[in-house]
Amino acid sequence: MRVHVFTRGPIGPRGNVYSVPGTGDPDGRLPDRVFHPGEETAFLTDLDFLILALPLTKATEGLIGERELKALPPRAFLLNPARGPIVDQAALLRALREQWIAGAALDTHYLYPTPPDHPLWKFPNVIFTPHIAGSGLSAHFGTRLWEIFSSNVERLVQGEPLLNELTAAQLDGA
């Protein structure tokens, strides 16, 4: 695996950050390459996964639009655990319809709850999660999240129903 990072600030290990034992980059060996402002296209053109990890601000709203999505290779997936409006919704819909990208995993959305007739529900290559990627409300949340995740991986491999999966009707209040 190669890790490329686009940043406006310094890169390196950060102290006092919780990581699940055996995960992360405690020795600071990553990233393999760092890109800075002005190198956006070079950063995007060879990614398999574009993972957004930034806050929503006036400067970042719509940051990922048509130009950025078209710069990604068709094999790339967009993963957004940050905030929905960082990605221009119309551009994302077009990218999925016209197969500019392979798919998207969205932990954040444009509307809460996402209406059952929203076009994003119709794409087989879009995964919605209930915006819990960064929650720290419980001392046990991290452990439980990993337990659910591993159970769901096993269930997926076995062809069994996933835990905590919500239907469009449930999100609509039905």
C-alpha cells in the first residue's frame, strides 16, 4: 500500500492520539508522498481511494467538485467521513452516473435523514453509514465499533445480514 497525502500543513507523528493497538502509523513511516497546494491534479490522478479528513468551512465547502472527480482514475473510490458538503453533490451524482469514479462510501450526508427517494440510494456502488465514524461519546465506543465492524465483515463473507444496517424506509421514519 502506498499512502499519499495532500496537506496545507506539516506532516509527521502526532503525540497523544489514540489508536487501536496494531493499527495506525506510530513510527511515522507514512505517508509515502506529500502533496501541497498547487499539486492537486498530480495528487488525484493516481489514487485508488480519496479519503476526506478535513473540517467543513467556507473554504472547504464544495472543495471536491467536477474537476477533482474527473481527475481521479475510474478505479478510484471517494470515502467521506468528514462532512457531506465538502463534496459538490451534483458533481458526485454525475461522477457516479457517468462512471468517472468506481464508487463512494459516505459517512456524512447532505440531508439528515437522507430522503428515501434521494438519488444516492439508487447506486449499487455507494455505501451509506450513519455518521458515526468519529463519535467518542462512550468510553467503550471504539472497542464496540471494531466488534461491530469485524462481525459485519464476517457476516458479509458468510452472506448473512449485517448488524445495524438501516433501510431507506427506516431512515424515513417508517
